[in-house]
Amino acid sequence: MSCCTKRAVAVPCARSSPRRSYPRRCTSCRSSSRSDHQPCSKSIVSFTVEEVVQATGGQLAHLPSAHHGTSGKICTDTREPMRGAWFVALAGENFDGVAFAEQARDRGCLGVVAPAKPPSDWQGAAWIVCPSTGRDALGALGRAARRRLPPQCPVVAVTGSAGKTTTRELAALMLTGGLGDVHATKGNLNNDVGVPKTLLDLPDAGTRAVVLEMGMSAPGEIETLAAVGEPNVRIVTNVALAHAATCGGTLAGVAACKAELINTARDGDHVVLNADDSHVAAMAQLARQNGATVWYFCRDGCDRNNTNAATTQRRTVTWTEPHVADATGLSQIFQLQLEGERVDVRLAAPPGSHLAANAAAAAAACAAVGVPLSCAADALAAFSAPQQRLAPRTLPSGSLLLDDCYNANPASMQAAISTARAVANASSPPRRVVMLLGDMLELGPGEDPAHEDVLRAAFDAAQPGDVVGVCGERFARALASRQKGEKAANGVVVLLEMQGPASLGHAATPFVDDGNAVVLTKGSRGSRMENAIGPLP
């Protein structure tokens, strides 16, 4: 049960003095609600032709007289409801949205926004020519929707090499418990299409906070997303060797890309940084230069990278090492502390230090907007692991699957391996650990040492009877390199399948069908390690 009082007007946690008030406001004119104030008819995410032109900097090429003053929402897919909506024509490697303009018109769209001029015989729907790409136009419209939010509504952005989605989910839960309704990124909508679409999906009223996940695969992408979302609370979870191939092949290159979220911070913003990560902690100077207030999260008792501000209790959320809460191994307990207040947190998720760190990051963001630590922690009772992010489920045989197939980098791989070991050890006697690992992609020149490090971590965690199974050419090279020097010892079973994840799943079947295994499946998105799950009994 939440400790927060929820009424027509959302307030901070009821058991502490409120730090700020959140009056209900009209989402269009932003007037405070009064008995005599009638809500405006304009939606946060509905645009007239004039507003589309203004937001995108486009030129009106065709406007039927019947469309004057009419407004509509934004769509990018003709399979979505088109009637009365604006169709923004996006382009990708294998498609061009302009080719679907006639289909959008025939389905009743209000108009088309595209980087091309309309056909000479175009009739029946407005057409706005945007100055660059459809994606830029979509981003501009998303930014226009964000700017219609009341100024009291915080917008939180989360980036980092790992933990973005979980931190996003934790922050959304905490803010809901402290402020009221929260609108957050769904699924993997964290790129230059997903971020504006999240903003263009805002409810017309009642939103008390927004949480945006921001991903990247190349330099400049985070800066673009930050310009769309204009967050006033910015979280960087960590820097690891993920997408390094497009960032110079180094951690410093990855850090520079993540720092784009901080580089775009403005006076009065709040920045939340991982003081346990030297690359992230170094972003504090940049944040302060931009006039932002810096918050930290870190492991309790560590040196916090000698960051002066983080060595005090002020604006620093610390976390303790989690421990298994019960014999199932599927829940954990740890503590969070801020400025002398310490709270116990119980999460219904397999134990892992990464989860405690993510919770501390989310708690720091909540504290920045006035949500007390105790209130934020209470809200976490509703947490469950997002799909394919160490999400537990029981296989038909009775063995336990930890599905972490969504993506992987060296840091998240090692965290997942530690979690699988902790879950297995919660049983008495410990269950067998079966690790099914696929290649980590886009690591750049350091990919071979990175796979060797992960393989070493897997064998270090393995006990007699456990299984280390790998597929993919990178792990095959790492295994060959290991076998030249040190053999797998202590009865650990090694599986190598070059035919792909499904073959690896079949090979692992004898070690799973007795119902006494904890199975971890993990790899980069391109490795498709979910295909290893189907054959498992």
C-alpha cells in the first residue's frame, strides 16, 4: 500500500511535510483550476495545421478549405487509426513513408507531413513539406507536446550503458507513489522515433511526471533526444563497453556519448550521477558549468571516486549490497539512505547489485523533485522485472528460467551471472546453474578481451555440475583462448554450439529436464538468445 495521499490534487508523501504543491492546471492555457474555469478544448498532443507548420518549420503545400482550424494527433504508421490524424512520413533503410501518403489519405488522415512535395494531382488532405527529414519533424512535434506540459510536471530522462529500462521502471513507480499519475516510455521506444512518440502519446490531463528512456548507438543521438524531451532531471546509470564500435571503440568514447545528456543540461536542472563509475562521476563538472544541481548514488561505504560533493551525505543516495529475501531466490532486500534517513527496500526480483544501484538512482531523481525517500521506497512493492531483463519464470520441467535476452554488454553479463549464482544458492542444496550465453555485439576492437572476461566470470561463478554454454564466433574464440591456457575444472560442463541459440538450447536439455536448474539466457539483441528458450523442457 502506498504511503501517499492521492486526491484530485496530487501531493508528496503524506507522512512528511510537502516540499512543493502541484495544483491542477489546464493542459492548454495552464491556468490553475477554479470553479469558474472551463478546461480548454485543445489537447496536449493534438495539432492544427498552423501548429504543425510552426513546430516543424515546414511549408504548407496544400490545404483543403474544410481543414481550417481542425486539429489532430500525430501518427507514423498507416496501420494506426488515421482518421483525423496527421501522418508523418518517416524513412528507414528499407522503406519510405512518402510511399504510404495516399494510403493515409484514403484512410481519412487530416494531412501529411513529409520532406517531399505532394504529387501534382494531390487532393483531399493537407500536405506540409518539412525542411529536413520526417524523423526531424516528428522530434519537433514531440518537443512541442513536451512544452505544453505544466511547468510543475518534472520530465526525467534516463540513459546509460546498462540498467536504463529498469531504472526507468523504478523511477516511474516511485514518482507515481509520490506525485500521482506518471507517463513513461513503454517497451524499447528509446530512440529518435520512440522518444517523440512517447511524448505525443501523453494524456490530455492528469500527468504529474514523465519518465523518458534515452538510448544511443552513435555519437549525437543522445543530444538529439535531449533536445526533444528537454528533461529537467537527468540520470546517467553507468558507462560500459556497449555500442563502443560506433564510439571510437573505447570507454571514453562511450562516456562522451552518454555525457551528451549532461552537456545539454540547463540552469535549474537536476543531474543524477553514479559516483561508483569514474566516467560518470566526471560528468559532475560539466553539469555544474551548465548550472545544474548534482545528485549522486553509490554503494554504501565506498570511496565514491573521490568526488568531493559525493563524500558528504548531502544529495547522495547510498545503497547496501542486496541479499536473498527467501528460499525462492526471487526477491531481495537492501537499504537506501539519503541525508541520514535509511529505509529497507524489498524488491520482487532476483538479487543483484545492479538493481540496488538502479533503485538508488531512481530514488535520487525522486528526491530532486521533492518525493521523500520513504515514500519512494514504499512504492517499490509493486515492482516486477521488465520482460527479457532477468525476468524469472518456471519452465515446464520445474527448472527456473532467468530471461535476460534483450541485450548484453560485459558489465550486464557479469551482473546477470552473479544473479543466477545467487538465485541457485538460495535453495538447499543449491540448484544447478545453466548459463546459455550469446555473443555481445558492437564492442569494437575490445570485443575479444571482453568475451574472455565474461567467460572467466562464468567459470569463476560455476560449481561442479553447472553448465557454461556459449554460441557465436566471439565466444568460440574466447573459449578456444581459454582452453589453450586453463581447462574448465571442478566438473563444469562446457557447451559450444555454432549453429545458433536453438541448437544450444537443445544441447542444454539434459541439464534442465530434472527441474533442478536455474537457467540464464543472455546475449546481445542481434544474438537472438530467446531462441534458446523454446527447446528447454
